Amino acid sequence: MRRRSALPGFGLTMGYTLVYLALIVLIPLATLVLKTAELSPAALWELATSRRAMASYRVTFGASFVAAIINVVFGTLLAWTLVRYKFTGRGVLDAIVDIPFALPTAVSGLALTAVLAPNGWIGRFLTPLGIAAVFTPLGITLALTFIGLPFVVRTVQPVLEELEPEVEEAAAVLGATRRQTLTRVILPTLTPALLTGFALAFARAIGEYGSVVFISGNKQYETEITPLLIMTRLEQFDYAGATALGLVMLVVSFAMLLAINGLGAWSRRRAGHA
Amino acid sequence: MIEPSAVAATSEPVWVRRIVIAIAVGFVGLFVVVPLAAVFGEALRNGLAAYGNAIVDPIALAAIKLTFLAAGVAVPLNVVFGIAASWAIARFRFAGRSVLITVIDLPLAVSPVIAGMLFILLFGKHGLVGPWVADHGIKIVFALPGIVLATIFVTFPFVARELIPLMESQGAEEEEAAIVLGASGWQTFVRVTLPKIKWGLLYGVVLCTARAMGEFGAVSVVSGHIRGRTNTLPLHVEILYNEYEYQAAFAVASLLAILALVSLVARRVIARRVESP
């Protein structure tokens, strides 16, 4: 099975790895599949596509998609700023980008609800404009944007750092305007990283729970995300309903994981040729 | 010095740069700094005494204890796993290696709520082995073991993910030399490998601990929310908030925020050591 290496310990470490992996990850995941198999396909379909389930997918995937798009735009701008421009406070800005990733989701949710509430630090300026963020899909989108921000920045940043200045100089020497260099030279090189960042932010957002429940208000059909609906089903001991929804989410999540791995491979090839 | 024309062609005019920087700083300020500041602002709204009271409240203290206990069990177990997995994966070539790496990452792709649900489906009253476990007088779901299991699941890959690429980049020559010179496998690991990977390991431990203490969704599913017994700090925040104890909720949340900021600073310091040991 193995080749190379005069080192000992393969059997022991591999054995331990597989046993621990099976106990913590594989057996629990297999349980979900087994529990789904107890349902007839028709029952499973009905549970997974009920009106309330469909409404929750719309909220979850819609808000996650918009949030990931916002992150691609502002995340790229942030990465560009951090890599290309020198200014006081750049190190601090770079550190702050990691805060959404480090902050426990419950704290993020509470913090965003506090500032966006009608009397909150930001909400009080939105209310006169007729914008309500708390208990609306807008609030959910903002919460998902918050938690997804570091993913795009940290994916695009290293690619920008590796970008050879010679390429831009060559483009300039050959008569390209700055705008042409940006759109025809830099943007194509960044594309795999942008897509990866988008996919990471989106994948994180669809499963998110803690930062959303405080701000969403959890109104059925309007602001109920799928993870919350799963939680509700579990609290009502409706395990079949929870399992069906869980399966849908799991399939989407694993598809995203495969897409992200594929994008990573593409990105590395692209970087190798650049 | 570069010619002015070259600067103009490979960078943006000063005013464009200023606008871009302003947008970047404004976005992060409004989106990240203001909410974080609001946590501390709300926590201290009724003064320091009220802040202190919310934290020394017996139920809050019980939540703090449980949070440390769960992390204290989950993190060491994931450290042992991370070291074993990275030794097997980074030091040997075998069939299915890249599949194994992907499978180790799976928990990161699973929604926390679903992670918690898996353990309910396994150990709950109507779960796969739930009845058997109950017959033997073991409580897993709505008790400490369930909280620990959910925490282990969500922090599962953190140490392994740090160590596998680090050990791969370092290569195995020094370990091989130690073995050829007669060192035992354990001696080689403790004296040769461990000193080489210690900063990377520490980085993984900080990441793992921070996530373990802050986990909300997965733990929320399996906890059962029994006050003073199965409530971790993040769950306590939610309960206080739902009971309109806003100031107390923010006070407890500020503890978690401080924890997160400390972990962030620690990670930055350690990351520099990983790059230049």
C-alpha cells in the first residue's frame, strides 16, 4: 500500500487516523444516510420540497448568493488595497479583516443586530430612509456578508502578491492603458481566485446559523433560513423532516467542496503558467 | 526612482488610490469595527458594576466552566489526531492519500446545525444507537458528552490542516537521518519532528481552541439548554438575549469577543514564527 520512507509508525498513525475519523465523522455522516434510507423516496421528496422548505431554500441560497457577490466586490477591493497601497494603518486593516472569522457566530449576530436595530448606531440612519435591516432578508444578507468577508480577501490577497510587476510593466510598455492592463491582464489572472473566494463565502453562508438567528426574526416563509428550519424540526422531534432537509444541505455543501477543490487545482495550474 | 510615466502606467493616480483606500477602510470600519465596538458599548451601558454582575452570576460562571471543559477535552483529542494524521499523510505515500485529505476537511463543509443533528440521529432517543446507550445508563445527547462530541466534530480538521502542509514542506530527511543513526520512532518524533513543527502545532491549537469555545450552532442542537448544566457561553448569550437581559447578554458576549481578539493576536504572532522559526 505504501512506498518510500524508512520512517516507522505508518501502521500506528494511519490506524489511529482512520479509527478516529470513522468514529467522529464517517459514522455520524453515515447515520444521516441510513436515516434517509428509512424514508420512501416519495416521502423524502415531499419533506424536502414542502412549501416551507422551499421558502427557506430561497432565503438561504438567495441571501448567501448576494452576500458572496458583495464579498467578491469589496473583498477584492480590500485585497488590492492591502497588497498594492502603502498607508498608515494598513497592518491594522489587515488584522481586522480576520475578525469576522475569529468572532464566535453568536457574538457576530448579536453585534450586528445591535447596530442595525432601528435605534442602533447604524440603524438610526437607515430608519429615516425607510430601510429596515433587522428581521428582514436584508439583515440576513448583511450578516452573511460579515461572516464571508475574510474568505474572499484571504483567497485573492496571495494571488495579487505573487503577481509579477513585470507583466504589468510589459503591458504598459506595449501601449496598454491602466484600465486595459487591469481588465485584460490582472483580472484574468485573478479569476480562479475570485471564483474560489466566492465559492468559499457562499459555502460558509448557506450553513451559517449563529450570526443569522438574532437578526432574521425567524418569520416562516419570509426570513426563515434552512438551518433554522432544521433546528425547529428537531425541537419538534420531527426527525424525518430534519433529516430530509439535512440531506439537501449536505449534498449542496459537498458539491461546493468539490467545486472549491476543483477551482484550487485550476488556480494552481493558472499560477504555474502566469 | 522610477520614471513618472512608468508609475502612471503601472499604478493608479493618487486620487484614485485615495478613494479606493477610503472605500476599503470605510467598509471594514462600518461592517466590522462598529459592530464590535457596539458589543463593548452595550456591555458597559449600565456601568462596570452591572458588567461585573452579569459575569459573576452563578449561571454565567457555570457556562464559563462548561465552555472550558468542553474545549479542554476536544482540543487535546484533535491535537493527537492532527499529529497522527499528518505523520501518516505527510511522511508516507499511499493509495487514497488525497481522498483522505479531503475527507478530513469534510466537517468544515458541514453546517454546524447539521453537525449537531448527526449526533442526535446517532445517540438521541430514536437514534441509531440511542436506545442501547440509554439502556446502559449513558447520557450523551443533552449532556456533556454530546457537547464535547459536537465540539470535536466542528474543530476536527484544524490541527491536521496546519500540520500536513507544514510537514510536507519540511521534508523527511532529518527524521530519516535520526532513524538511520539508531533513534527510535518516538525519540525521532519528540526530538526531531516536534521542535520543527511546534509553532505550526501551536497555531492549530489556537485556531481549534477559539472555535471550540465559540461554537454555537452544533452545540445548540445537542445541548438541550439546561441552565447551569448544559449551557456553554455562546448559548448563555442567546438565553439572556431572548429573556431581554440585553446588557447581561452583551457583557457575556464581550468575554467571547475578548477571547476572539486574543486568539487573533496570538495567531498573528505565531504565524510569524511559523514562517521564520
